[in-house]
Amino acid sequence: MAKFKKTKVEIEGKWQERETLVETDDLARWDDDVRLEKVGKPHTRVDGFERVSGTARYTHDVKLPGMLIGRILRSPVPHARIKKIDISAAAALPGVRFVLTNDTMGDLLKRGRSSLFETTVRFEGDEMAAVAAVDLQTAEEALALIKVDYEELPFVFDPAEALRSGAPAIRKGGNSAGEPSVYRRGNVDAGFLEADVVLDRTYSTSAALHNCLETHGAVARWEGDHLTVWHSTQNVFGVRSQMASALGLPLHKVRVIKEYIGGGFGSKNAAGKYALCAAILSRKTGRPVKIMLDRREENLAAGNRPQAVIHVRLGAKSDGRLTAIEVKSISGVGAYGEGSPPITGPARELYACENVLAEEQGALTNTGTYTAFRAPGYVEGTFALESAMDELAAELHLDPVEFRMKNYADRQQVRDLPYSTKNLSEAYTLGMKKIGWEKKRNLRSQAGTKMRGVGMASQLWSGGGTPPSYAIVRMNADGTFDVITGSQDLGTGTKTVFTQIAAEELGVAMERIHTVVGDTLTGPYSVLSAGSLTLPSVGPAVRMAAKDAKDQILEIAAEILNEPSEKLQITDGTIVSQSGSRISLDDVAQKVGNYMIIGKGARGPNPEEYNVNTFGAQFAEVEVDTETGEVRVLNVVAAHEFGRVINPLTLGSQIEGGVIQGLGFGLFEGRVMDRNTGKSVNPNLEDYKIPTALDVPDIDWNAVGPADPIATNIGAKGAGEPPIIPPAAAIANAVFDAIGLRIYDLPITPAKILDAVRMNGGRV
Amino acid sequence: MAKFKKTKVEIEGKWQERETLVETDDLARWDDDVRLEKVGKPHTRVDGFERVSGTARYTHDVKLPGMLIGRILRSPVPHARIKKIDISAAAALPGVRFVLTNDTMGDLLKRGRSSLFETTVRFEGDEMAAVAAVDLQTAEEALALIKVDYEELPFVFDPAEALRSGAPAIRKGGNSAGEPSVYRRGNVDAGFLEADVVLDRTYSTSAALHNCLETHGAVARWEGDHLTVWHSTQNVFGVRSQMASALGLPLHKVRVIKEYIGGGFGSKNAAGKYALCAAILSRKTGRPVKIMLDRREENLAAGNRPQAVIHVRLGAKSDGRLTAIEVKSISGVGAYGEGSPPITGPARELYACENVLAEEQGALTNTGTYTAFRAPGYVEGTFALESAMDELAAELHLDPVEFRMKNYADRQQVRDLPYSTKNLSEAYTLGMKKIGWEKKRNLRSQAGTKMRGVGMASQLWSGGGTPPSYAIVRMNADGTFDVITGSQDLGTGTKTVFTQIAAEELGVAMERIHTVVGDTLTGPYSVLSAGSLTLPSVGPAVRMAAKDAKDQILEIAAEILNEPSEKLQITDGTIVSQSGSRISLDDVAQKVGNYMIIGKGARGPNPEEYNVNTFGAQFAEVEVDTETGEVRVLNVVAAHEFGRVINPLTLGSQIEGGVIQGLGFGLFEGRVMDRNTGKSVNPNLEDYKIPTALDVPDIDWNAVGPADPIATNIGAKGAGEPPIIPPAAAIANAVFDAIGLRIYDLPITPAKILDAVRMNGGRV
């Protein structure tokens, strides 16, 4: 039962006391002594067949009777003032049903932006108009017939340049994307004065694209004044409220459905402008409208990890104790970004240090707008901080791990609270052992032109989840169960782990359970699937709902068996009493018939006296070809702490995916802009390089530490972001170990290696 | 909370003690002193726009990507042994994806019938094979290419003939569709001996077709081993369990969806063989498959009200007291029917009589199988009983209403229990007054060739509803609500009345509420929408769920206002305290945010110490043209008791629809079989006559009596069947009043009127 009361919540990074609802969670943690039967076992995906057989339905697969295809006209230039849009030829094209501009839109857009399209376009790919036509080809022909008169304006795409005075102004009042975010602890000036060694370095990272296999898109259909949107999204409830708000609809008139999704990685957390265009075009034409971006649009306009420049200054005593950490970042958040990703997060939290200054500044640029990308900020910030730590360890003549252990944080540094659990030191020990740290370090002198080295980096991320989230567990008349939540499965195995949790709590086989997600009408509210939130936020609600259903079943069985319900439990689908009497769940279900057991569960509050985090370390072994500049990653040992492992198979997939995506960020990926035109030269998958199967190293992943006894009733923490955080730094540090040269700018391309070698006089 | 305990339930017409679940319903009845704001008011349909604008989606409208069209091969003869089916030419036709016969089906059919298709076909329209093809035309061409060798067998379609020895045997062991159902009370032989007057008559009624505007049909789609069926049905949960059972699937792998439906009237209570064919063809082809019957198939094979012969014997004292009632019926339940509709129900229950013998016998015939049709049995049985009562009143020189009042049943006759309410006498009084009974009776002598008369008939039906049914009420983050049940709206206004009930209980405007039905996944279990069950079964669960949600909201408001929740109520969307302090629901919703209030409601048990029924009487004024034989109904006054009226608009529609459908049954409708071929000569809407707008009389409908204080927490009873029960008898009695001649066989066609006049020597 929800109660309204004062509690501490994090609002924009600050913990404040606020009145909020709190859902009771009086459920005991699963005792580690309890033999868990379903949880902790490697189960294949419950929807594996659908995924591999082509029957899984993605937003891209949605086809509705009478459906029109919509396309969006996008700016071909990075910055221009639109003087006139002439849609007459497009509107006259047979098969075109509507051409949407600010002029033709009417008053459908209610809140938020004053107009759907900007009158000044601010990046290549910025939306200018949209059409709906009977098919894709007609829609594309229509786009080509729209005449736009525009006056080109000077542009800027480098974030540091954008902030300089005299840079082309993207918004009135300059290119700062909001006030810098500043965090201070202690006194860094004093800390640097106290230091024996100070390291001062600047790192830079490239704008990286999410490259979802399924591009962004949506289908909109109206029935009366009720709107249904199929949206490739990580956040069905968020999209619902955003669509409702933009169109001035109450929430109960908007339904958002996402069945299967081909990747999101943070880029699909919100309703896209394409979805608004689809909804408005559908309203105008009286037909369903589908808009899916093509790969070029996807890469230009669907979001990115922003290009960043990160300045790190570390001070340490000669014994290795950090006296000051200062990190200042500038990131290019694109034309319409706000604020900055939390690049300084690792600097604030990862190490015990009394004096910290962390400053983040976002810069508007004439590029696509930044969106969250798996561990936003932390990937960039960890590359910088953990590269600097490696370099400082070398200056201090300390082993990198030893240096980190000297600054090990036993308490959460910002809130000054104990951690619910922290087993990062175990991760270090295990990683060192498994990679062969002692044996493989510092072999530089023994190598030929292909030089090998090992490096490591640490990771910290939240991962404890958050309320509110809800689940319903229903027993059908044959003793099967539906587990229903308003969560969504990003392909990470959400349905599978929810099924395991419910099966464990109910004491039944997984086959008895059907888990349903991805529909705001069918499922109760659940948080978005981002930020490693899903499992620790919704999983506990699933367990609560299963417990509630189980309690009702046991009460009924108690009457049948004439035993007190407290003495009953369900094991392998049979209700068993301590006295030995028993009845199968099938028999109970048959007696219950169409009377439906409906269990309800809610996510309880987060602990107020502890900080819940995930930790980990990755160790990489690389081989650097000093003649070609090529870096190959041979092995990665990933050791992460996620509390209880619900499913080793899906966890392994998460870690492997993260390592590979991090490797791509470290070695290959980056949006490349043309200085003369301000356009992207690689908005595609030919020229934008992501790792292929041949680039994937042997990945030895490991979960360390026990179930978290405090975090939630399932003891598990989120594993989405952590694995992508350390790879780039671990690889950069391994490259340094291999050739003694450090690359400060990602990705570590062959050209940069060769440049570094050349700058070093050819010496490695 | 559900508890398992012993309670009395009706099993096959008998009340037995049985262990069953009982849901608590501690909700107070709405006091009649309470000013109800939403309930009782004439609200137009909440989905009126969708219905009239074409955006409402019927099963017929479902189109899925890659969907195939299925068609069924049906027997062209009424009875034949199939020797061979050759599908080779059909299977070879380009565009044909699968031809389904018992041979090609494999082992997909798990339970129930041993095979999907019969090897002996038993009526014109019986299923023999099915095809799935890329479009309708190809599927129909394929049907024409299937060669069936069959040996024709003798047939019988008249129910009485079918039971005679020597009749063609439709099933081994003869044509009895089960043992006769016999009910005895007292001693009829003694009753007839005691009688001063005995009336002995035989009535007959025709097989009537439901004529749903939307024909029967389904669409099936598999995703892995999960099956989704869109089925034009009155019973999504029933279809789910039937499909699951037939295909050997657990319930959680089957989802049934019915959005809008174009009529059911009892014929869509179950999964059709077309749905099984669609599911199996879909499994075989890997594509969604849609099968919708055409009008001819619909009229041959989608069910009917069976042809019946009803023998009535009534005994009465000269003062009008009934001493014995004996009713024996034979109905032709078609080739695969079981049992008989409850034709003798009115005889058992309508009048106080100590001696009753009621016998029902079903006869197999070579015709389409009978299914429930709005007030099954009661329409036929009431025509017979109320015609006989009218005739006996004349013999006793009593006014027909006076005669009925002399035999008024104050207690339920079969269970010997008091009624929760019975206000039939009020209906009589009101009907007499409004039709002008005293003035218009017995005007025969004053008329010319167009003679007018008035007649009346009574009606009794259950109507109290039944558990189990469930509802969920959720509050969204903007203070709007979703009311979700697994019920279905047959077009009767279910969504509208649920919305009214929830709005009333929550104290908010109806616009704040979105009511959702018709999906086994989205909604919790609800009973089928048939037998006048929906409102009194699901409505109370909706009220309970709204109350549960409201209680949670008030608890939260209590903490905000710092008042005890017992002192709070919601009025017009504002939470008001007795102390005068208040907060709007919008403000509470904003504070609650994404925390979701989820209310759950269940239908409580029926009262054990009372019988809950609906009662009514209809009075008809007719004009009989003695030269053409045409009967025109000029006026109908319908006075019915349904307890509390939730929505006068939708109730009026129900009554008008019932009167019109009953009028059609009385005057026009009937399946006509060809004696030589055993085929129907009118399986269409040209030759099968239903009332048109020009045949519709002025209908003055009235609800009598107060809210039922016992039935359920909403005090309302079901209005689906009652209005169709009395019209045929009232019209037949009015015809008798007009011309002094009685027609014993429905429909009362001009030919029968002219025959009767002729038989009477031209005298009227």
C-alpha cells in the first residue's frame, strides 16, 4: 500500500527532502542459505524462438490497414535561416496525403515548443517539414519537390571552439548549454599544494553514435480522440506522457506500445519528433502513419554521445595518496542540447579524496543533439580519469592497481554514506590473476614490431534502481501465470529474468509463466529501461506481486487442506504443508476455476542510510603493430559486482556487449565532420566503423561479491551500463604498457599510433 | 480478498452445495437517498464517435502483415458419408498456401473432438475442409477445386419427425439429443383432476437466425508457441480456454482480443470451428490467417434458435386459480446440439402453481446446430405459455391481466425463496394504463376489414449476474483513470455504463475515465457477455475497484491535508473534508506523480436467501388486415423491472432492440427448409425476412420498481434478454383480440392469418 510521506530523493544530482509516495516493501530478502531454484541459473531467453525465427514484432514490422508512410525533410546544411518553404508541388503529387509544415499544422501542437519545426535550422538533418503518402517512394519524391529558400549561416561543430567569443551563435545569448555544473569538496588548491606530484592532462573523445540495429521510428493511429503510438522506445510511459503533453491530451487517451526493439542504448528514452510528426499527420489524414528513420537520418539526427574535451589534474603524495582531483569538461551537446552529461561523475565518486573540483560545461554546436548513451558521461570521464591514474601511477612508480587500492573509497564520497556492498578490491584481485597481470606487465623490451601490453581501469555506476514500478501477477484457471509490467525489454533479457524471479517466488516452473511488457495499457507504471534501472527497479515489484499471488493461493490451499496457511509453501508446483499434507497447484487451480488470483506488487523505497552502487574492473591485453599502427585487443577480463546474479547467461551477454561497444569507442568509432561544409562525412555504417566479429577479443567475464543484502528484495543490481565504462581506458593503458606511448584522444586509430611513434622519434 | 468456502451454486439447473471461491464484497449499496450524479443519467456512448466515424475496429477490420485469407469448404447436401477428398488440384493452385483436411492436419488438434472435420457431414454447411490463400478469390477458387466423393444419406429436419422410429439416424443410437430434462413439482395429475377448466394446446415456433450485422469470424497469429486470436465473440475468456483446450496449449499462451463486435445475440459465446481452422492454418503456413464467414455460411452454420413444438396443458379453477401446468417441448437442436434450450423455464417459474410438470427434449436434425439466442427457450416458451394463459383467461371470462394477478408468484417457485424485488404488478398496471387497455380491448365488432386489438404477455428472466468477475482501476499521473476489465461490449453500451459507475464511485467527471474491455491479456477475468450477465456481474467489480482506488487516494490526501481519511470524500474531482479543507484531485495526482494508484475489485457472491430476477410485461396494439392477412404492430408499451437504471439511453436501446427482434420472431422470421433437398431456401437477407424501419412500431418503454437493495452493490440487473421475451405472445394475443382467431405457429404470416380466417368460414 502506498503512503505519502517525506523522504529523501535525488533531484538534479542533489539529495533533497521531499514529500513523495512510498510503497511498502516488507518482503524478506532471499536468504543466501535458501537454495534458489530458478534465480541464479543460466536460462535461455523465454522469447528466444520469436527472436531468431522472425516472428518477434518490432516497431519496424508494424503495418496497419490503410497505413500511410511518412518522411521528414531535413536540412542539408548545418546552419541556415529558412526564408520560405513552398510545398505546392509536393502537395500536388498523386499519392501524397498531407505535407506538414508550421503553416499547415493548425493548432494541434499544444505545449512545449512553440512550433514543431524550427525557422532556423541548426544542424545537418534538422527537421524542416514532413509528408505522408501512400508509400515510401511517393513520400520521398514529395520531399524532393519541397522547395526551401534559406540563407546559410556560419557554423561551428567543435565544442571548445563553440564557446570562444566570436563563434557563430547557435542560440541567442551564446553557445553555452546552461550554466556550468560545479561540484566542490574540500579545497583543491590546498590539495594541490600538499601534493608531491601533480599530473595535468587533457583528454578528448569523439562523438559516438548508438547505431541501433533498428532505426528510430513510430507508428501513430487515432481512434476518435484516443491515440495509439507504436514507438521503438526504452520508455513507453515516458513517451506516453511526452506525446500527451505535446498534443494536449490527457494520459488516458494515449497508449504507447513497444513489443520488440532493435537496440536503444539510451537514444530511445523519449518521444521523437518523428513520432509527433506521425501523430499529427495521422490526425490530418485520418489514417495511421508510420515514420521510420533511414540509416542516414538515424546517424545525423537520432542522438549521439557528445564530443568531449576533458581536463584532468591530479595531485598525490609520493606514497600514492591522492590529495586533489580536478576535472573540467566541455562537451558538444549539439544544436538543442541542455546541460552536459555527467562526465565528472567518476572523479567525484571513484576514489577517496578530500579535495575535489568537478566542472561540466555543455556547448551548443551545429550538430545533432546529444542523447543519453549507455553510461552517459561515465564512459568519457572514466577514459580520462583512469588514463590519468595510470600515468600518475607510473610517475609514482606504483603498480596501477596498488595505486588505486591506496585510494580505495570505503564510503560514498558525495553523500558520505556507507555502501550497501563494495567488492571492487575482489574485482582487482580476480582480474589481475586471470589476465596474468604480474607476468604480462612491462614486457615492452622483449617484443618485436608487434608489441603486447596489459592495462586496466575501474568502474563505478549507480545500479540500485528506483521506485516507482509496479507489477501484476495473475493466475489463470489452469494454474499458469501472467506476469505483467509496464517495463520494456531492450533485448537484454528482461522478460527472462522477470520470469525467473516470479517462478522462484511462486515455486513453479518457468514454463508456467508468461511475462508481458511494453504496453502502457496492459501493464502498470514502470520506470524507463535505461541507466541500469530495469532489473533493480521492476524486479522487486515482480517479486512482491508474485508473493501477493502466492499468499492468496496458500490461503485457499489452507482451507482445502485444513491447515494454517503459514505452514504451507509451494515447491515444484505443489503446495506442501509442514505436516506432510499436500495438494498440487493444478488441483487448486481447478477448484478455483475462473476466480482469478490477482497479485499486485510495488517497488519499495531505496535505503536512505546506504548508497547502492555497482563496481568493476576490466583488464585488457592488447597487441600494437608499430609498423601499421593497428591495435588488436587479445583478451579482456571483466570482473564486476552486481549483487545477486539472476541469470548468468543474460548477464554474460550484457557484459560482452558492453565490452565490445566500449572497445569500439576506444579504437574505432567517431563521427567525422567536414570543416568546410559542417556536414558529417560518415552518417552510415560503411564509413562509421564499429567492431566486427573479427575485432572481438576473448572476453572472460566474472561476477564478484555476494547478493546485496540491502539494495532491494532481490539483492540484484543493474548491469546495463557498467561493462561499457572501463574498456577504452583499459585499452589505452594497455597500449601504454605495450609501447610506452599514451594516446589522449579517442578513438585510438592506427594514424594516431603512428603519429605518436613518429613524434617519439620512432622509438617505442 | 478471495476465500475458498462452501456455497450454493446452480449446476445444470440444480442448486447444490459446492466448495467455491467467494470474493468479499463489503461495499454498501448506493443509498437511494444519495444523490447520484453520473448513474441514472442519460449519457451517450463514450465511444459514440468511433462507432459512427468508422474508426471502431471490428474483427472484420483486422489486417495483419502477411495475412492469408482462409475459407471453409462446406457440405452442399444435408447428410452424406464422405468417401474421399481430393485436394491435389486445390493445393497446386498458385497462391494457395495450405489445404487443411483431417489428413493434412497432423497432430495439432489435442483435445475434444477426435478430428476437426466429420467424415459424415450432417447438415448443409457442415465443414469438410479449409484453405488458406493469398487472397479471398484464390481461396474460393481453391475450394471449387477440391473434389469430394460422398454418398448421400436420407435426412430429416423436422424435430418431431426426427424422434419418430424409422427416422434417418443422425447419430448412432438415434436422434435424441440427450435424455429429456424433466422437472416436477407437486402432482399434475391431481391438479388437472381438481381443475374446473383444462386447456390443451400445441404451439410451434420456427428456427430463427441471429443475423449479426458482422458475420462470425476470427484472425489467428502465432508468435512462437503463443497464439493470439481476434475473435468476434461475446466471451473472450471462454474462447481463450476453448482454443487452448482444443490446441493443447496452456492458457497463458493464448490471448483473445475482441474490440468492437457487430452483434452476437448468443451466437458468439464460443470459439468457432472457423477460429480453430484459422489457428491451424496459421500454424501450418507461418502466417496470420483470417476467416470471416460470408452471409450464406453465417445463416447455414453459425447457429440458430431451434425450431420447437411446445405442448401446453393448463388446469384452473373457475375462480381463475391455476391447479396444474404441464409443458412438454421438442426442439430441433441441429446436427451436433446437446440437450435443449430451457423452453419450460417460464412454466416452472412465472406463476404460483403447486403442480407443475415440465419436460424438454432435444432432437437431432440435419440442420445447423442450435446456439444460444437472446433469452434461449424463454422466447419460445413464453409465446406458448402466455398464448395459453390468454386463451384460458378468455375461457374463464377473466381479463388476461386479472387472471395473471390471481396466480401472481410472490416467491420463486422452484427454489421457494423470496425475490430480492418483484414489481411485475406495477408493470401490469402501468402497461394497461399506457396502452389504453380498458378502452381498446374487445373492439372487434366495431371494426372494418382492418381490425385492431390489444394483447399482453409477461416476462421473467434471471438478470442478477454471477461471480466471478474482476476489474482494475488505475490512476494516471495526471489524475485520469483507466478502468480495465476482461468483459466485452456487445454494442449495448457496456463501456459507457462501466464509466458511469466508476465516475460515480470516484466522484469525478466521466471524461476523466477510459474504460477498456475485450482483451484477455489487458483485462482480468470477466464472465461472458450473454444471459443479461454483463452489468450485474462486472459492474459491481468496477465499483469495488473504483472504491479501492478512491480509498488509496483519500489516504494520501489525508496525509497531505492532515485529516483522517474517513472524513474525506471526492466530489467533482476535489477531495473535500468535513472540516472544509480541500485539495483538487489534479493536485494530488501531481504530488503522486508516477506512483500509480491501482484499485482492484471483484464481484461478490450472489445472495443465498433471495432469488434475483427481472420481470416485465409488454402490451401490443396491432392492426390486422383481414383481406391481405397483414399484421401491423402499431404500439408497444414495454414495462420492465431492472432495479436501478444506470443509463436510460442505453437501457432504452436495449428494450427497443428486444421488442423489434421479438416482433420479427413473431411476425416474419423463420428458416425455411426444402422438403425435397433438405436445404435451406433462405440462407440470406433477401429471403429471410427481418423487420425493417417501416415495421417498427412506436415503442413506449418504462422501467418500473426501485433499485434492487439485495442483488449487488449497484442495485442494477441485466436488461439484455427480457425485452425480447414477451413480444411474440403479446402480438399473438393482440391478433386474437383483433380478429378472435388464434395463430399457434410462429411467425404469424399473412398466409396463416388468411388460412385461419378461411378455416373459420371467413368470419372474424
